[in-house]
Amino acid sequence: MAFAGWALGPQGDRIGPEQGWRADVRGDNPLHNKIDFLMPKYSVMADDSSTEARRREASVLFCAAEGHLGEEEIGEALSSAISALPIFRELGDSSAVHDTLRVIINAQRLEANLNFEDRPAEAERLANQELRSFEEAGDSRGKAAMLLSLAECLCDYRSARKSVLQEAFEKAQMAMSLFTAAGDKKMQGIALLELAHIHAMRRESEGVLEKSSQAEEVFRGLDDKLGVARSLHGRAIASILDRRFADATSRMKEAATIFRECGVKKQEAFELCVIAEVHLEEEKAHKALPAAREALSIFRSICYSRGWEAASLFTVVRAYSAKEQTDLAVKAATDGLDKLRMQTDQRQEVYGYQILADALVASGKTTEALSACSSARELAKELGDKRLEVATLHTTMWAHIQRMEWDLAMDQMDDALALSQDLQDEYDEAVAEHNLAFLHLQKREYRQVMDRAEVARNLFERAESARGEAGTLLIMATASCETGRADDALEKCRQALALHQLAKDLQGECMVCSMMVDVHIMKEDVDSALEAVERCVECKRLCSSKQGEARALIVLARLLFDNDRHEEAQQKAILAKAAATESEDRLEMTQAQMLLTQIHLKLAEGKDAPPSGPHPLEHAMRSATEAVTLSGRCNDRGLVAISRFVRGRLLYGTGRLPEARRSAEDALRWFRKGQDALGEVKTLLLQGDVALDQDQKDEARTIAEQAQHLAADLGSAETDAEIAALFERIEKKDKAPVVQTVAMVAADDSKAAEAGPAVESIAVPEKKGLDPTFVRKKILDITLALVSVGEDEVFFDSPFMDAGMDSLSSVQLMSDLAKEFQMAMSPSLVFDYPTVASLSEHLVEESMSS
């Protein structure tokens, strides 16, 4: 059973705890207003010679204030705006007073944001004070301006709870209505964007789309390009929430183009960074990388750090990791850290260490990751930033989890819990308690699991985090399942499912359904388990996650297979492979192909080999050969070993003993690399069977003794029985070699190979086969005709790919050889037998056994 819960989310992703430093990094977006862009209006006043001098002076000051605000020069922005305010008051220009007050409040909001404060307290104080004054004076536009400012302040809260967002929505809605009544189109559009932002924070895609579309119409009517670009970003966010990624990237590219035309490089880079993240979400890392790198380049070119450089650097590193180019991820993170260390802001250096630690964990270099975490925490302590220190503790916990150092991981969460309590932050405290429950789960300390999880659940409930509460319920469900309380586990799952549905979290819903599959199987309720898996598949499809869909379909196919519904299992496995292929997930492609091999084996079970024609195991053989090819392209030693073992068993079962021997030797090497003792024993048994059928009785006995020695530490009665059976066969060996058929059960989820009993069949007479010299020469001749290299550059032991052969020419090679030797050939043979020598040897042996 897979442990479920917060610390390990769907597909191994982390959910929740990383919201610390990564949320701080991205404090801005085009929907959430930080500046009203009213400079053009006041610039006209400042340049109008017919306007009185004092109004022109105030207008110049206003333009300067907004300009400084755009450059995040807080002191200068406040100074200019505060100087302009009394002049506008003196002139009785109420609209200018409202606009200038908003510049001052926005500057105070930005200052709180850049100082990483939990809320913009001074901005709220001023907005509330001025709101009361405007209400007393009956100034509806002033009231609208201050209501909008208060809504924006509420959305600035570090932890904007559901109740806070509702209050913000009501204020922004009222402000928008008042601006509309006043006929102020510009401010109406800005209020609509803030409403769209609130809908986005509440994950309400319809609301985001409606308000963004209304804002776009307003801004197009005003010929306000920046407003249009911001509205397009909102429409993209709505598409992201609905998992319509192609539409989202199209809108954001359009917005980025407008920002570039307007010279707003910061927002252009922001759009590119989000585009990269969308590509990562849709599992297209190859598209994410160039966008992320371009965003990083722009941020560096305009010397705009303050978290943005770190944010885009992190996206670059994630893209490399998603492409399984972990060395490049580490290099990018290391180079990025060096650049961040050159800045005067030590916080950026902390971010750099965090990013490097993530990359190192992904590449399995946990010792170096822990060193980076230590440096990050020391810097956070120097800064006196407890929140930042909490974030470093979560990253350190992940490194220890990777090393299965549960107690050390717990130490990190104990420290994080203490710091969160000092900060009186219920959400962060809940996360720490939650992760402690998860870690107790790994140690099978179930009483502590339930105690910690209950505390975390109550804290999440007070923090109004439905998603956090649901994650904690999953941990409790897992503990109940592990202790045999299936009914309690199922009830916890149902509660978690309702919370995820309330939060409109399809990924979370899928995780709960996965857990429910385990519980239903435990209760022997197969129909309910199948229903839960099918819901998983549907959720992943709705999320546009082909990778997740492939994994869910494989689970569904396995469940159908285990319940003797083999044809249905075959259909689902084929769909799983198609989804994995579309997402370019080689691991899941291999898993699906291995499952198809297992299904073909089952369908062939009990069928005798005919005197002529294809063997009943031929479908399984082709499937196993393809699995071998696929496994060689994914970074999983276990799958590489198992696929070769399964193919070896099939080769043995169809009487192709020399090939079976080579495949078994290959599998044994990979099992040893992966330190899989059970796999080694199973493969040795296969080698013993092959040696015995080749009349190599002494060698078979030596191999059986090796298997017996290895199996001594496994304590497997089944394996011991198989070894005893091999010894018995060796002792009784006194007749001609026989061909075996195989009823094989392929590797289970723990990747331990399982081989079924052998059944005697018909002896295969020896055949002369093709002439080896002729075959080698013919392969070499055809290869030279297909690649553009000289005759002296290709040798019998030269790899085809080194000689310049690509996928198209390899297919042509197999086609030409098939015609030449009148044999069926798979294009994958080029990968299985990558040289002229190995391929010719294979073809000769095939001709002898066919």
C-alpha cells in the first residue's frame, strides 16, 4: 500500500509546505493591482500651459510618484505623492486626491510586501481612515477608491483565508459598482481585474473569465494596451484553472507581446515564467525550458531580482529535472546561486541555496543537498527571518526523507513547529504537525500518527484550509488501513474526498480515490475498487495529465487482470501505453508494456505449441522484446532487469536457449546493479534451467548452488522450493533436452520477478541455419548503403548509431534484412543487438531455432 498524505502528494509531488519561500518569491501578478497607471492622464495636465501652475506642479509630482512606484522606489514614490496631496486638496480636485491617496497606499502596500510582512498594516490604516472621511463627506468616488484599496490590502495577506477573501470580494464589488455609476471607466476596469484576482485565489474559473473579459472590453474601449494585456492574463488564468493549457499559453503569449511593445520588460518576463510553469503542468518540459530561460535572461538583463530572478531560475531547474537532465539542473542551480550571491540581498542567496538543494535531491545527491540546506538556514537565522527559516527546514526534511532518515526529518519539523508557534501562524503550525504525522506513519507509530493528525486537522480547520484538512484525513485513513480498520479508513477517505471537491481540487480528489482503491481491496470489494480507479482516470483526464492518466490506467488494468478480466485489462493497458507515449513518459510506457506481456502470457496459458506456425507465446515474446527496448530508455534499473528476465523466460519457453542464456546474463547484471537479491536468485534459476537443457549438468549444479547461497538470506519458502526443484531436475537428467513452455507472472509493484512452473513440450531438432560469415557481410553491406560513412569507418563491433544510423534508416535496415533472409524482424532489434556482430549472431541463432 502506498502511504498517502501531505508530504508526498500525487506522483510524488509536494503540496503545501513549499508555499513558504516560493510564495514569497512571487508577490506580484498582472491581475493584482499595484499601480493604477494614471500617469498619461496627469502628464497631459502637467504639459498643458493653459493649466494653472499649482495644478501643473501637483500633476508633475503625481507622475513622478507613479514612475517611482513602477520602479519600486518606495521612498521617492511616497515623497512625491505626499507633496502632491495637499496641493490637490487645496485646489479642491477631489478625483486627484483619490488617485494620489491610492498611490500612497499602493506604495505602503509594496513596502510591506518587499519587507515580507504578513499584512500591509499601515496601508490598511490609512485606507480605513480616508474611507470614513469620504463616507462622512458623501464622496462616492473617494469611497470607491478606498474600498478598492482595502480589498487589495486584504488580498496582500500572507495567508488570505476564505473569510478574508469574501470580505475583499464584497469591498471590490462595491467599489466597481460605484466607479461604474460615476462613469469612471479606467477605475472600473481596475476594480474588475481585482475581482478576477479574488476569483482566481478562490479557484473559480468562471468568475475569473467573466471579470477578465469585462475588464478587457473596458480597456479596449479606452485603447489602454496595458489594461488589455492584464485582462488577457486573467483569461489565461481561467483557462489554467479549467486545465485548458493550449488556450492559456496562447493568451499569455499575446499578453507578453503587448507588454514587450509597451516596454514593460518585467511583466513580459513574468508572462514567460508563467508560460513555462504551464508547460510543466501539462508535462511538456521541453517547451517549458526555453520560456523559463528567456524569462531568467530578461530579469537578469534589467537587474530585477527581489525574488523574480530566483523564481525563474527555479522554473529552469524544474524543467531540467522534468526532462531527467538532473546534472544540468544542478549546474543551472549552482550557476544561479553564484549570481544571486553577488547581490546585496541575502534573502536571494537563501532562495538560491533552496533551489540548489531541490536540484540535488532530485538528482539523488542528498549529502550535498543537506549541506546547501544548512547554508540556507544559517543565512535565514542571520536575517532573523523565522518564516524563511521554516521554509529551509521543510527543504531539509525532504532531503532526510529521501535518505529514509525519519528521526532526522522529525527533528526539522519539531524546529519548524516551534518557530511557527512563535509566529502564531496556525497554517504553518498545521503543516508541521501534519508532516510529523506523516513521518510517524513511516515509522509505523500509529498512535502518534492519529494524535498528531488530529491536532493538524483542527489547526487546518481554524486556518480555513480544506485542502490541508483533507490531506491530514488521508494520513489518518492510511494509519487505519495499516491497523486493519478498513471501515474507519473508508470514512476518513469520504470526508477527505468531500473537502477536495469543496476546494475544487481534482488532483487531491484523485489522490483520495487512489487510497480508496487500497481500502476497497482490503475489504474485498472489487467493484468499488474498480469504480474508484475509474474516477482516478477521469480526474487525470480532466486535469489534462496524460502521465497521471497512464498511471491510473495501469492500476486499473492490473486490478482487472488480478480479477481474471484479461481482455478488459488488455484494452486498458493499451490505453495506458498510448497515454504514456503521448506524455513521453518512458517509465510508464515500459510498465504498460510489461503488463501487456503478462496479459499475453496469461492468454497463452495452457495452449500447446503447434507442429508448425506461430508459437502461442509469440505475442508475449514480441511484447517482451518491446519492453526490453523501452526499459533501456528509462532510468530504472529494476525495470531494465525485469524486462530482460521476462524475455529470457520466454526465449527459454520457446526453445531458443542460446538467446535465453544471453538475456538471463544481461538481466543478472542489472539485478546486481540494483542490489535485488530476489531478482538475482530468479535469474540464476533461469540460467540453471537453460544450462541443464543444453546438457551442461555441472554448470547447472554450480548455478543452483549460487542461487541456494543467495537465497539463504531471503527466507522465501517459495524460492527455496524452486531451488530444490532445480536440484532434483539436475539429478534426474538422463534424457534428451526438452523445450519448456512458460506460465509467467511478470514483476509486481516491488519489482521482484516471479516465474511460473515449467511444462514439458516437444523437443526441437537441431538445424544448420544461416552461414554466419555470409550474414555478417550482408548486414555490413546494407548498413554501408544506408549511412554516409566510408567502408573503413564501420567494423563488425561498431555500434549502428555511432555509424550514423537513425530511426528511419534502422527501420529500413530491418526491412532489407527481413527480405534478404525471409525472416520476421522488429525494428527494435537494432537496440537489442546494436552491432553488426551481435545482430548477425542473433539472426543465425534465430534461423537455427525457427
